[in-house]
Amino acid sequence: MNTVSIAARLERLPPTRGFWRRVTLLSLGGFFEFYDMFLTAYVAPGLVRSGILSHDATGLIGSVAGFVASFFAGLFIGTSLFGFFADRLGRRAIFTFSLLWYALTATVMAFQTDAFWLDFWRLMGGIGIGVELVTIDTYIAELSPQEVRGRAFAFSNVIQFASIPLVALLAYLLVPREMFGLDGWRIVVLIGAAGAAVAWWVRSRVPESPRWLAQHGRDAEADIIVTQWEVEARIQHGGLPDPASRAVTAVGRGKLREIFLPPYRGRTLMLIAFNLFQAAGYYGFASWVPTLLISQGTEVTRSLGYTFIIAIAAPFGPLLGLLFAGQLERKWIIVGAALAIVAAGLAFAQAHSAATVIACGVALTLANNILSFAYHGYQPELFPTRVRAAAVGFVYSFSRLSTMFSAFIIAFVLQAAGAPGVFLFIAGCMAVVAFVIGVFGPRTHNLPLETISN
């Protein structure tokens, strides 16, 4: 038995109730990661209101920009330096550890009163979340048959993005207030940390990736898991087709330097450029929208109210994606979403009434999150199992580096040119994204992972 036979058996499986249950459980882990990743935008007004942070664009410690940058510095460290752990130790173990790390660091951060330590623990939490998000993307890609891989990522993002309306609602209700002697923003952080306690429950119900097991010579374990899924599929769908015959892939550990050699070098450079610009545009809106509204004269409570209404749209982007993710090439979904962000961002810059602000915000959110599910599925498809998590972590880390520095760029642009200048910046970044993927991105639709990445 070898990696290819396990992979071929996985690819022929139809999507069963068990398959969607496994994707759901992995996505629940991602739910709490997304909750923490997006809470920055919603708790920032409360941190300013409590006097811990300010909107000063020039300061690193004690500024909103510094708080944002600390988190994304942690994400950069997690994705670039520790993503390889999922290739070495397995998807399941790192998935669990990262969730528990996030819960611990978020709890400690919630009780900080000094800006330096607030930023420090935000950075620590970012490290765990960076590893977790890479692991989830890799995990889902390796569990999914080729026909449903795009839909699996769309479905996963529906669950993960459902955390955004929740954190926006909690921020709207709690940030302007105090409860139990604590500032409301602290309660918002603690709620997310408490939710990550599902880690052990999820871990006991999700097996290791059979592709990873086979790649590491643990064929018997991989065979047991795949055999169970084949029985499950026969019960629900009847007979299965014979596994396709494919060239043998060598078993063993990969090395990160492989991604700088043909045929992966072009993909690596393309994804580095993509991540640098998509993150600046995506998080330029997602992490700053309440602050942008306040800069246009909207007071804190109304800003958080508008933001909550906009946030309700978050899971509907990937939900719409379920309608077409299985029919369209992923690279063109990314290109289309990026161009939609350009249009919506430029429209938002001209919006003044509550109705137009909310409408443009909803359009931006839908397009952003269609882009998100598409590229989260696209990146792990382009690299082989032996180095998939490390490769995705490496290219993805450039999005974190970009967001860390773009936080200061956006703060500067906001002071110099106001919210319209920020939206022009977002539109420019997404225009570059559309060009890079449209011209250089390979096709992956309805192809087995081993065909794409070997």
C-alpha cells in the first residue's frame, strides 16, 4: 500500500453525511479562530474608550495600529515559522494544541491594563491562530474528494464567518458598557476564549488525515480510516468505482526548499504577491470598519450598530459560494471577487447616508468572504502532501506581514486623506490581486490533489 492508493481511494468517495460532519467539526475549531481574528475591529473602540489605546498613527505601543500589528505579527510568526509542525506531527495534534494555546493567551490578554502587555499577549495569541488556520486549510483539502473540495471550503467558511456577526453583536451590546466590574471589551474576549474549550471534544471525533498517515509510512492506520469511510459511502450511496491508477509518489518527509524549485517556484512567487496585496485590502476593511465610520463622524454606539448589520452578511458570502463553488474554476472566483471588492470599495468611499453605508458595507463583506473561501481552498491545492502545511504557512505568512505593516499605512492614510483614501487604497490592492491570479494562477477545478501538486 502507498500514498497514491490511499489518495485514489479518497478521491473516489462521494460526499457522505460523515464527510460533512468532519468538515463541520474542523470548522467549529476555525469558528473560534475567526472570532478572535475579527474581534480587533470591534473591541478597538472600547480599548480607546478605556484609555489603553489611542488612534495615534505614529506610535507602536499604545495605538490601535500597534494593537492590530501585534496580532498580525503573531500570525506571521505562527504561519511562517511553525506551520511545518502540522507536516511533522500531524494535522490532528496541531489542530488541538493551537486551539488550547489560543484559549490561554486570549484569557490572559483580557485582564491586561498596560498597552505593552496587551500587545504582547495579542502577539502570543496570533502565533497559535496562525498555525491553526494553516492546519485547518490543509486538513480539509486532504479529506475532500476532488468534486466537492470547493464546496467543502465554502461550507467551512459559512461556519467560520458566522463568528463575525456574533462578535459584532457582543461588541455592540458590551463594549460601551461595564459588567461585573470589567470593561465590556474584556467580556467579548473572554467569551471567545471560553468557546475554544471545544478543542478536546472536536479532537476525539476527527481522525488524522489518511493522506498524511500514508505519506509518513503509516499505511495500516490510513487503511483503517479509509476503509471505514468506504463502508460509510457504500451504505449511503451503494457501490464505489475502482480507484484510479496514478503514478507512485515517494513516501517520506518533504523539505520547505522544494517550493523554490520547479514546478512549485512559480506558484510560490505568485502566492507571495497575492497574499501581500489581498491581506492589505481584505483586512483594511475588516479590521478598520468601525474606526473608519467614526472618522466620518459616526459616534461609537452607532458605528458598532452599523458594523453589526454589515457583519450579519459575513457568512452569506461563502453560503452563496455553495451555489457555484463546485462548477467554477477557483482562480476565476478569486478574480471575480477581487474586482467586486474594487467596485464596492470605491462606492463605499462616496457613501454618506446610513442606507448607502450599510449597502456598500454588505457588498464589500460578501465579496471579501467569497474571496476568502476561494483562496483558502486554492492555496493548499498547489503543493504536495509532504510539504503542504509548511508551504501554505510560508506563502500565507506574507499576508500577515502585509497586514502588520499596512495597519500603519492605513492609519497614516486615514489621517492624511480620510476614509475615502483608505477605500482607494483597498481598491488598488484588490486590482493587483485580480491581475496576479488571473494571469499566473494555475487551474485546479475538479482535479485530484496529486494531479495538481505532484
